[in-house]
Amino acid sequence: MVLDDLVPADYVFCVIDALSGSALHARGQGEDPGLQRAQRRTRQLAEDQCASEQRQFKAGASSVFLVLQRQNDLISVRLREIRATADGGEEEADFDRATASTLSKQGIDIANTSTSKP
């Protein structure tokens, strides 16, 4: 048995891509498309595994336990994807707050507002 039988090559590249991308994001260099791509690919792989297990079950080559296990794995992957997306938004907001760029990123210019009283 070789490593390719245990871990798909696409998964390994997704993990490497995510790790290298998150390092760039941590330094404040904007959004991290590598991490988003890795999350999306991981979810796709989990969906494929779940569908495959269901097909095997219908063919009589799998058990209910394994189908449920794949479904649980898929739910976990989806939750991690959502949590990572939310964390990324929080990190971006924290970075904007720390660099005092929240208003300018939202297109708000307080220097041009009038101070006239009614």
C-alpha cells in the first residue's frame, strides 16, 4: 500500500496550499484565495466520499454505519469551512481596526460631512 492509496494527492496539495496561504493572510496581505480554495476542495472531496459510500451501500458493498460516518464527516467539513470563513472575516475586521482603515474600506469619508445645525 502506498501513500496515494491512503491520502489523495489533491488533498495533500490543498493542505499545503492552505498552510502557505494562511501565512500570507496572517501578515495582513489581504484575502487568502489559497485557503478558500483548499476549504472548497476539501468539502468537494468529502461530498464525493459520501456519495460514493451511498452508492456502495445501495450496491450492497457497504454498511449503514459507514454511510453515517461519511455523512458525519461531511457535516464536520462543512462546519469547519463556515467557521474558517467567519474567522477570516473577523481577522480582516481586526486588521482594519488596528490599521484604522475601516472607514476608508467602507467608502466613508467623514472629512467631507457638513457640520451645519438645523
